Amino acid sequence: MLVLNDIRKTFNIGTINEKKALNGVTITLDDGDFVTIIGGNGAGKSTTLNAIAGVWPVDSGVIEINGKNITGLPEHKRAKFLGRVFQDPMTGTAATMEIQENLALAARRGESRGLRWGITKKEKDEYRELLKMLDLGLEDRMTSKVGLLSGGQRQALTLLMATLKKPELLLLDEHTAALDPKTAAKVLELSDKIIEENKLTAMMVTHNMHDAIRHGNRLIMMNKGRIIYDVKGEEKKNLTVDYLLQKFEEASGTAINNDRMLLSK
């Protein structure tokens, strides 16, 4: 499904702020894999997702999705087959538009735009059924402006929008980090449900080690732009936070000093 082969990216080359963000990242994902990615600040987690999404060109290496080489493809063309949910609940939706209008935009992603205006009754009925699945009462507020929703409601809507067209790959970039624990748990539950029911391939970046262990079928740990630990299947199910900390120290030669990761113990 996804192949990253020796991906390298350095920012601000030749300046005092030069930063080697990705240093030979190689990953192969099978169809239906749900991978959680964990690591400290600057480890390369979100940078990996940005490389896949085409936010900027990589310095070298190859990116393939379903056998297609997309390394040189611009970001807007990758949006046809990628879904993404960001850390900030305000990103990914149009605050001044209605809930149903946001869903219509997501449903029309990648299609040519004509002069037809409005949302059909059939579409409204479909959106209402989709919103019921969230169990947040949004199916009764379809004409409400998205800017009036809470952070959790908005993030759940963004998740629904990102998966409406069943993307070939779903990227979740710390999509619960800005939410309170109860709301974050709800959004993660919805993420699991949507990924499983639609048989999606997904990558989720998180600082929370419990979430990294609990969700998905594979876990990748990164440090200084490299993958230092990769585990899946039964071995992943038996992981503990203490063991993860130990593996990080063994692989990196240093203890984790990231507050958000340590607090997730």
C-alpha cells in the first residue's frame, strides 16, 4: 500500500538553523495496516506525514502509494487519495460554513466543479446517517455553522470528512492532542471504528504511549529522523509503557526527556 524508501529531508541547508529532519526513513505498509508513530519532539513523526502528503519536496528517496510513484506529485494532487486530520481542531473545516456544506465539500473533493448550486435531498439524508454514527447529536444540527461546535465535535466532523471518500491512506497527525482526555478517547474510538469499518490503511502520530500501544496493529518509534523500533502483531499487543521507554533508551542511547511522553505514563 505505502512504500517509503530512504526518505531524506534537511531544512535550512547551509544556515545556522540547519536541521536534518528525516535521515533515511524506510517503511512499507500493507493494505489495512494501522500504524501508530511515537517519538519525542523533533523525532520526525509529523515530518514523515508531511513528506507523504507532499507539503514540501523531499531531498531524496522514493514515495509510492499502491504502486504509484508520487514522489514528485504536488500536494493538491495527492489530496485525491489521501485523508488527513491535524492536531488543531480548527484545521480541516470551514468555520463559517454549515456542517452539511462542509460534508458536501469533502464529498466533492477531487471532482470537477460545475455551476450546480446546493445540496440535494439525497445527499442530506446520507450526511444525516453518517453524522448519527458519531453519536454527538450533529445530525440534528446540520445547518449550524461549524465554528459553533466544540473542539471535539469539530475534530470528529473533520475525521468524518477525511474518510468520506475512503482515502487510500489516512494520516492522523496528533489529532487528539488538543482535546481533553474524555473527548480524546471518544475521537480515538471513532477513529478505530471508521478505520475498521472502511478497511482503511492509516498512520497515527501520537505522544501518548498508552494510545500508541492500544490502537493499531503496528507501532513505530522514531528518534532524530530515523526509525529506531518497529513492532507489530502479538508482540505489539504485549507491549507496556515501561518496556517502550526501555527500548527507546537502548536504541537511542539516551533517556526520553519529553514531558508529554513521560506524562502519558
